[in-house]
Amino acid sequence: MSKFVLKICLCCLVFFFGIQAFFAQNKHSQTTTNLIQPEYLKAGDTVAIVAPSGILKNRQGEVQQAVDLLKSWGLHAVVGKHVFSQANHFAGTDDERCEDFQKAMDDPTISAIWCARGGYGAVRILDKLDFTKLKTQPKWLIGYSDITALHNLFHNQGFETIHAMMCVSLTKDLTEIPETVSTFKAAIFGESLSYTLKGSSYNKPGVVTAPIVGGNLTMLHTMLGSSTSINTSGKILFIEEIGEYKYHIDRMLQSLKRAGYFDNCAGVLVGDMTKLRKNTTLWGTSIEQLILDALADYDFPIAFNMPAGHEKDNRAMILGSTVKLTVDKDKSTVVFEK
């Protein structure tokens, strides 16, 4: 065999195995373009309240308050059969929680599915859900935290979703959470959403217009390598977290990084990092610096101080929607396109 033919063969082998490796790494990341935007709500529409995750022990008051809030906006509400069921950690067995969620997905009279709380458990029903009917009658999914698992699933099935407050987010005095409630209402009724964020010396300036995806960091990390891992290529990634050690957050970011999660990312929007736990061995830097260090290899803009996550001020966002993110040291803006 001539050296020329040998070189050609070697090049072909390198190309072939390189392509194979690329697809092996990305076989679970779904490419989603032109996501379906369900119809925004209008007076007379019906919202289903379901509990796909943790138990709602002694939370009947918040759920009733949620029903009353929807009614005050001219909406009807139906509460899932198993919302107050109890199966150890969960709001009913996996089958019961799935039954309520599937019924809400399939019911043509339902316009939105509002999750009563997060906690843990949504991942256990992901593979049980059937999107056949939902694809003919799209509807909004609403929630945050553990509901990130469902946001990812809906996103990979081709739907926009709403990252916003849940029923247990409500307080007796709603004036304590005015922006949380008002932006939730704006999101479900299709009103404009735009936010001006406090500046940060840690901000990495830049301007980018791209779809926004993401949610709770632990859940994004949990989805890695599965069919519900999201493709972040060309997108702005939103992250928030609660109750973690800094080294846990770094470990998750490093894992996502090694999996190529940030390679073609358009930007990162950092929400609340709430109730961070202190390890006996201190991390040594702020959470902002930790994130910057983990993402130091990338040149996309990074904005801190997005008021979304596990604090009382939890602004609504349309995941999958295109936003213009403008980041400066003195302030940042997040403007959702209609």
C-alpha cells in the first residue's frame, strides 16, 4: 500500500471515529428549534393544579389560596385527584402522580398545568408520560426547582414552558411577593416581560440574543446523559440553586463542562444561590467567583443577580423563548421577545 493511500485511510478513520465520538457525546441532547408556544391564557380558561414531586403535608391552605388567586383573574382551577395523597416522600405513588399529570396533559379543557410544589420526585414519572395528545393541544407547564426535570422534557418535546412560582410560593399577604405574583400573571397572560438586574463586579459584559433554557442546577446535572438533557448550543443558560455546598456546585459545573454543556452556549444567567451550606473546609471564594472560575474558558456574557429561584422574589421567565441579554458591570437587562 502506498504512503498516499495509507494517509487517506488514516484520515478516513480519524474522521469516522471523530464523528462517532461526537454523536456518542450528543446522542441524548435534543436539538430544538421553533418551539411551540402554547396559547396564552384568557379569562374563562382552566388551570390544572398537580403535584408531580414532593408531599403536600398540611399545605391545603396554599393550594386553596392558589385556586382563589386564579379565580380572581377570571380563570377556573381544577385540583388533581392525588395532590394531597401521601406515599412516603412523595405526593402519592409514582403512578398516582403520573395519573394526575397525564390527565392534565390530555384534557382539552385545560390550558395550563401549574405544579403545586417541587421538592423531589418529578424525575420518577418522566418516562411514563405520553405527549401524543399534548402535541395536538399544547398547554403551558408552570413551576420551578424540581420541575426543571419536566421543563427539560417539555423542551425536548418541542414546547416553551414557564419558570415561575408554584402554589406553595404563596404567602398570606401577597404584598410580600408583589413581583413574584405580578410577573407570574404577566407570563401566563402573554404580557411583556423585561427585567433590569442589579449590577455586579463579577458580571462578564456582553450582549446576546438567544433562546433561554435551564433551571435548577442539580436537576440539570441529574439529566446529564439522558434523553432529558437539554442542548444548550446557541442558547442562554439560566441556573439557580438552594441548600448546596459550594464544592457541590463546583462539581456539578465541572461535570457539565466536561460533558461539553458550555462549549457552544450563548450566555449564562445566574439566579439565586440560596441557603448555601458551609463545609468544615471553607471554599475560599464567593459563589460568583466560583462560577466565573468554572467558566473561565468561555467568552460568552455572564450576568448575576437574576431574581429567580428559591427566594421570595421569583420573577417569571418563558423558557425556550428568545431573550436579549445585555450585561454590564453596573446593570444587566433581560428582555423577552414577543
